[in-house]
Amino acid sequence: MDVFLFTPEQIISMLREAEIRLSQGEKVKGICRGLGITEQTYYRWRKDYGGMKLSQARRLKELERENGRLNEAVAELRLDKLILKEALKESIKHRQT
């Protein structure tokens, strides 16, 4: 199965189109078929992006990327801390003997 990646702008545009078509009485299944997405994708997008403006979606993506970078930094610092603790234990052990 092919995987397509949509930008937040494209997703919001598709959701707006879906809202219009829903208000005109069209069924979700038909709308999703017309947009080329599954119903599961539609509902996930609606949960994640529903009611958002483009600027808000861009900001959300920026924050998610920043959060990922910060989580990596925290993981690296934890590893450094564990290494230093272990080195300190070894150093203390050698001094006592």
C-alpha cells in the first residue's frame, strides 16, 4: 500500500473541504473516497488538526520537532550522568583499596 505524506496545510485544506461537503449532506465515507484517504485517517486528522488555522498547525509541528530535539538532549545527558556516576564509583573503590 502506498503511503502519502501530507503537509499540515494540505491536511487543514482537506478538512475544510470535508466540513463543507458534510454540511451539504454528503457522507464521510464518500468524502474520504473523494479525498483519497481512509475514514480512520480523516478522524485522526480531525482529532489532531480540527479547528486549527494554518499558523497554528505550523507552530504545532515546530513545537513537536523542538520537543523531539529536547528529548534527545535529555537522553544524552542522562547517559552522561550514568557514565560519570559509574566512573566516580570506580574512582572511590580504587582509592579505598
